[in-house]
Amino acid sequence: MTRRHRWPYYATRGDVRGWCGHRHRTLQGAVSCLCSDRGGCRAQGGYSDRAIVRVTGSGPGEYEYVDLDIRSRRMWVECGPDQPAM
């Protein structure tokens, strides 16, 4: 049985942390994944560099970062800051 991939989907990725490995069907699913990653990093004394991307195909570079300016305040409340306070 061949599994078909559906595009677009959402994921989280960072230059250091890499891809989350999930194919989120909704933006809210990706937000939850990002919050979980941030929480795990924060628990270990670090921070996550991941951001939400919209994947549009299977090739390298076939993704775009999702602009969360509208939701940034809500994400901060849900996830807390993505970097530790200095």
C-alpha cells in the first residue's frame, strides 16, 4: 500500500532544532506542536528556534514561514516567551 502525501500541510522547523517530523493538517496543530517544543526546551534551560512553516511540496525549499503577527500575542500567552528572560 502506497501512502500519498497531501500538500499543503503545516510543520515546525528551526535551523538548530530541525523539523518536528509531523504533518499537521491545521495551523492550530502546528501551534500546539510549537508550544510543546518550546516547553520541552524551556524545561531543560534552553529555548526553541523552531517556527511554523507551510509545506507546499516534497522538494527542498518547498515551504514558507507562516506570518503569525496577528496571532503573536495569543501564542505568547499559550506558549510563553520563546527565549529565556535575560
